[in-house]
Amino acid sequence: MVTYVFIPGIDGSDEQHWQTLWEGESGSSALRISPASWSEPELADWVGAVRRAYEKAAGEVVLVAHSLGCWAAAAWLAAGPSDRVRGVFLVAPPDPAGPVFPRQAAASFLGLSARPLPCPALVVAGPDDPYCAPETATGFAHEWGARLHLTDGGGHLNSASGLGTWPQGRALLASLITP
């Protein structure tokens, strides 16, 4: 059994976001983190929420992160036991040093740097993401020891991108976890 742990970005993912749609399709094999600080993220709170979801999950775990959730997933993986994690899917990680990073709202995420992850990982980024230049996303992937997939577009790969159930993303996730 595999449990998918969904780790959205600031304010969670709305009803039209691919994460929410995938979560609905995954039924009982899905968990979503629930930090207390959705709108003004505190790194420790988000890492704790990932840990709680991992502890609650049955079987192997696949972390499915978007935006700021990528950093929460990476920070948790660096800090704790993750022996049941089969892979981590990191979509549109924002650049904490970038010009449009929400410095005030997510101050505890400033200064984070990518370090090697203890499991297979795939970074998916777009060439037109306002929160992270493709060169920076490429650097994060290298530093995390992750594969990289650059999309043809789609901005921040969120609800505004109009991805719906995002079949291409599903195929990428499958390529991460299928031997």
C-alpha cells in the first residue's frame, strides 16, 4: 500500500488545484498536511505537519509537494526518519532568495538551501514561473539529487495555470515511483 501525503503551498490548494483533484481521486490512500499556519507559514509548524501525516500514513509514503510545500517536505526529510518514503514529487519550488518570495508571510523559510534528499525525487518546474527562474529550479534539483523536468509553460503550476487533473503531472509522478 502507498499513501500519498499532499503538501500544498501557502493557504493550501483550492478546489481547482491539481493537488486537490488528485487527493480526491486517491481516496483513502491520501493525506493532506494541516499546519496551523497556512497563511503565515512557520517552517517548524509545516515540518511538524509533514511528520504527523507521515506517522499517520499506512505503508510506503510518496510526498506530493507544491510551492512552499516543497521546502517543508525537504526540511522534514533532512530532519527525520523517512525509511518508508518511496519518493518525493516537488512541483514549482519557490526561490527563497527570489524577488517575489513572500518574505514577510514566510520569513521562517528564508535562508533555506537545498541539500541531498534521502529518497528518489523529481523536481517539476516551468520556464515562466514567477516564483523561481528555471536556472534556479535546475540548481535546486541538482542540490537535492533529484531528476528535473521543465514543462513547456504553466507559470507556477497552480490553479491559475488551468491544469485540471494534470495528466502530464500524473505521468511524471508515476515515472518517479514505478521501478
